Amino acid sequence: MPHLTRTHTGIECSISQDRPNWKISIKYNLKGQTSSAKLIVRQTILDEAIRIADDEVKKSGHVCDGACTDWKVFSD
């Protein structure tokens, strides 16, 4: 099953498939803020799961810079 990860400054995102759903996990460890996490489970397609994760990161006020990574795919 595919597993994707992406990191931002102080934010770690991962997406994994648990058919028929995609699990989207976002962990926030931002300076000056209490650490927190968000788990979203949706029955959708991979492209939509990626969009949801990226939108959630933007909602936190994050603006991507050179330290952010692209999505990386791992297979179990």
C-alpha cells in the first residue's frame, strides 16, 4: 500500500491508504505553540487526499519555502 510523506518547517504530513479510505495525518510542532495533530479520514482518490493535506497546512498560516519537501512515496 502506498504511503506518502511531506515535511514543512515544523509540520509533518503523511497520507496512507486503508481501503477504501485515505488517512491524512498532520503533526504541528511550531515554535511558540503547543504541539498538536490532526487526523482526517476520507473515502476519496489520492490526488484529493494530497489536496486536503496541503490545504490544511495552508490553513495553519504556513507559507512554503525552500525548506519544505515535495511528497515522497514509499511502498509497504
